Amino acid sequence: MLEEAKLSVGQVAKRCGVKISTLHFYEQIGLIKSLRNQGNQRRYKREVLRRISVIKAAQKMGVTLEEVKVAFANLPDKRTPTKDDWQQLSRFWQQGLNQKIAYLEKLRDSLDGCIGCGCLSMKSCPIYNPEDILASENTGPVLLERDNN
């Protein structure tokens, strides 16, 4: 039996702890979908609550909406993620999260000194960059961006 779309936008927003405009945005970029009733009002199936929960959990982990969209698009029949789907998605996102964690740890450990930008604005820079030689490598915090593995 097909589930009837009967949740209003306000009900979904309240239940998920998001603004109505957020639901409209998620719908606009293809993360969720609604149907329209006879009065042309948005109505959602209950499964949208799980989709939004996955979106919010992913965002709290630092996963972008684009990455969520790609993950959702790869689900069979673009269905709402199941418990097994979530386990697969979370394992997939773990690699990116581990990279972000390593970068943040490196940044944390560099906060009391130069962050590797080469600006030479500190009187005693622990990472001296004469003649801005790092500019030839890249922009921004070059030394933090280096892979030291």
C-alpha cells in the first residue's frame, strides 16, 4: 500500500527542527520532494522525516549538501535511506571526515605560531618564508595544505 502524503510543510518543519524555508531549499535542490494537494499546498510523506534526519546528521559531520545529494541519488530508486543505507553512507563519509579531522588537528597544533601562510606579519615567525617562495606552490596556508605523509 502506498503511503499517503499528508504532512504539511509546517508539521515537517516543526518535527525536524528546521525552518520552512529550509524545506523549500532542500526541495529546490532535489534532496526531498513534496506533492501538492487540491489547494496546491505542499504535502509530504512521513518518510521525509528520515531523509531530513539523515541530511541533518550528515551536515553535523561536515558532509556538504552536494555530497548528500550524490549519496541519495545513488540509492536504488532514489528511496529514503534505510538503516543499512545509513551504515554504508556513514562508512563512505568517514574517509572524508578523517581527512578533515587530521587537518583540524594540524591547524589546532599551529595556532600559537604561524599558520603557514607566508605573510611574515609576525615578528618572530617559526616558519620563515623568504621572498614569499611558497607563493609558487599554491595559495593560502601552503604549509598546512601539504601532505606530510
